[in-house]
Amino acid sequence: MTVLLILIASVAVGLLLRRRLPSSLLDRSATATVWLLIFTFGISLGSNKSIVSDFPHFGSTAIIIAIAGVAGSVGAAWIVGHWLDNNNNSDKNS
């Protein structure tokens, strides 16, 4: 519940300040925040002995899932790209 309240409050602040803050500043701060969260998550995982000791156990499964996820994303992006190109070309021809 706390997370939801913080999210609602931050959206309200964003709405109030959207004309005063440059979007480039917000983009950079969002990117820095994501990198900080990833770094903190890595520290948390690395310090947990039970997770680190299980890495070999689920490592191959994680690699397969990661490869499948990347392949699926690339395939979907390729399909959408071709679909958008076909739509743009048909709009120009009409």
C-alpha cells in the first residue's frame, strides 16, 4: 500500500512540475535511478549466500530463458518494423 501511495504522490508532483522541469533532466535522473536500482539489486544478490551457491543449479536455465527472451524481442521488433514500413509505404503510394 505504501508503494502505491508513493507512486500516486510522485505522479501528482510530476503533474505539478511538468512545465517547470526540463524533460532532459527527468530523463537523466530516471536513467540514473534505474542504474542505481540494478546496482543495489546486484549487491543484494551477491551478498546472499544461498542464491550465490545455487547459481550453477539454475544457470543453464537462466541462459536459455535469456536467449529465448532476446530472440523473441528481436523477432517481434523485426515484425513490427516490417509492418510499420509496409504501412508507411502504402500511405505514400495513395
